[in-house]
Amino acid sequence: MRDSAQPAEIQSSRSPVRTTRPSPGTTHPPPDKPLGEWLEAQRGFLAVYWLDEILHRVSMEPEMERILERFLNLLTRMIPGALDHRRSVVDPVWKRAAELYGTLGAQRGLAAGDIVEEFQIVREAVVRILFQAQPMKYGTPLSLPEALRLNRFLDSGVTHASIGHTDGLFFALFHGNGVSTVPTTKLVAEVEEQLGSLEVEWAAEG
């Protein structure tokens, strides 16, 4: 289920022609509140913005939309961890989740550039948050080390989504299955099983 606290303009934006884009919250975190914790409060915006943008670019069955929503909820839950004490544990889970996302993208019939473009959407959303809300930490703007760390983290997601996409294509061709735009029931079940394991792992770590 989606976060019921989403801005109204996000919830109603599923129209063929976009007229307005969803907006993140614009409140500044308190001076003593770490940026990672503040980004955690923006996670609902990130997840819905990401899914909304994808669904305006491609069409898919409700079942695949449900799985994609699970993916994006998991991935956006991990982003704040790149900026706090969870940095050492979030990285491997994030990379595996991004690879699985890329593998599913290959089975959805996406080209390599398409999967990169889809994953880049979250970078746009994060940048919108940082520049529109102008978050402050300890009374100063976002530091360069924090910005670089966050950028590297998002870059690693793009890279590993591409790796997963390549692997997905290779195994499909290797097994002679070809690549379809509609993943098989068996494949969907396997992806959901792996996704469930990642969700449990991050729930324990995060």
C-alpha cells in the first residue's frame, strides 16, 4: 500500500498528460537533525514520484506495477542510510536490490538505456528535494562530502541495475527463452522471493 500521507497532487497525477509535478515537503530539518533522518521523512515522496514517472513512460499489468512499487519502496528506504551510521550495511543490500531491479527490467523487455533512465529518476527526485527544500544541517547547507557520498551511492544503483539487466539478458538467451515484455509466472515468483529476502534483510539492518 502507498503511504497515505502522500501529497494530494502525487496521488492524482495518473493522467495521460502531466500538468503538475509532485512536490516534496519544504520544511527544513531542525539544526540538530541529521540529513539522513530528514531524508527518511521524505521517503514517501521519493517512492511515489519514482513510480509515477515510470508509469507515465511505460504501461504494465497491475501485477507488475505492484512488484515495481515494492522495489521502489525498498530502494527509497535505503537511500537515507547512505548518510548515517548504516552506511556500512546499506551498500551491499542496495547493490543487490539494484541488480535484481535490472534483471526484472530485462525481462520486462527494457533496453539497457531504458533501465538506466528509470533508475535515474530517483536522482532527479533527490535533487528536487535538496534544492527546493534547501535542507540545513547544524545550521549550514548540505556539505560537499555529503553531496558526493549521496551521488556516489545513487551512481552505484545505476551501475548495478545495468549489471543486473545485462545478466538478465544473458541468462534468457543462454537458456534459449528469449526476452519477452511480459515476465513468466515462474520468473515473477522467483523475483518476488528474492525481493522478499532483501526486504527482510534491510528491515533487520535498517
